[in-house]
Amino acid sequence: MIRPSFLILLPATLLCGLSAHAQQPRVYLRTICTKVTPGAGREYEKAMEAITKMNQHRIKQSKLLRYVFASNAMLGEQSTCDYLAAYVYNGPPPEATIETTTADMAAAGAGSYDAFLAKTRALGSKRVNTEIYIALATIGETKAGNYFSLNQMKVRDFAEWNKLETEVWKPIMEERIKGGNLAAWRSYNRVMPSGANHPYNAVTVDVHPAWADIFKPAGVAAAFKKVHPNMSTDEFNNRTEKAREIVNREVYRVLVSIQ
């Protein structure tokens, strides 16, 4: 269930789109986007092993469902993030505080949080942003070594978008996973930050088994015809284009995936 405090933050169009799922437990995603000094990536990844150890403890304590840590496959000054950490929760995520993180690291035997902060700051680590999403549809498994395309969307019609994702796109992606073209697929509506000035308000994630799979034919047309034999291609394309547009796409390599 969504807490009343979160309802205040959700746009009315998004609430309408989620109403059909109101009786189902909500899965939330918190992402942390980080930039580091060029050339410091390997050292930063080594330092992040303490966070992985802490999150293994959190998962055992049922505080967390899944943790994924990934690096941008096309690193550069213009890339949004050098690294992306994803935390998945059953219900709204808890407040992230220095006190809780310090306690969880100590309980996990992952070292001092102050020492971790000092190390990563020395590597030029800067948090670009933190975002919170509600999961709309998720299928498949994400593993270390996979690659994923992060598709940032500007949704124009949330009611239609939510319907498309759950009733039209999800069966297509399930068929692609069966064919080995994808390993997993996810769709999320963004809760925070929000507002008309943000360039995107939803994301989808296409998880590929390996780098080469990114460049193989997607197989969307064949999968569409198989799972939606009574829908025309024109209807499918028109509904998708009217509901949203992709404003940015970046590719990441999964370094850690635990659940």
C-alpha cells in the first residue's frame, strides 16, 4: 500500500494509472547516480564492495529485496552517471540516514561508514541525484555481467502508458525473453523528484545477456505478432507514440546483482 504522505507527491494522472493495481503490494526502486574522477573507476568499484556486503546483510534482514550496482558502458564527461546503484524494496523505501547506514555497515562487518565516505570522496565521488520509482511491470532476472539499456521516458498519458506497459508491452517482452533476446525487462513510474520541468517521469530497462546481444535484431515485431494477433501494427505504434517518447538512453554493465 502507498502511504498517505506519498500520495501527496504523486501527480493525479499517475494515481489514476495506478488505481487498478492498488490492492497489490507495491515494489519501489531507489536509484543513486554517481560520478567519479576519470581513471578512478577501479578503485571506486573496490571501495563499493563494502556497500555490497552491507546490502547482503540488509537482504538477509528483509530490509531490502534486491541490490544492483552497474557501471556506464559508454563512460565520458557527457554521461549522466559513471555508476548507478539500484535498491529494490517491498513497499516505500526507508529514509536513508547516516545513522542507519553506519549501523548497517557495522552489523554487516563491512567497516566504518566514515572511512568509506573518506575513501570515495578522495576518488572524486559525487552523487548526481537520487530518484524513487514505483515498479509497474518486472520480468526476468538480472545477473552480474549482463548489460542493460536504461530508457528514460516522458509519459504524456499515464493511464494509457500503464495499460500499454502491463497489457501490451509486458507480453512482448516475455516472448523476447523466451527467445533468448532479453534476460529481463522492467518498467517504472517515477515518484520523486517530480514536476513538469523534469525531462522524464518514467523509465524502462531492457536487460541483455551480453554486450553482443545489444546489437542483435530486437525481435519486437515478431513477438508482437505472436502475442497480439488481433492488434494492428499501426494501432500498436500509434498508442505507444501518443503515450510517451524516449528522451535519453544509456547502456550499463551490471557489476553486482544480489537478491
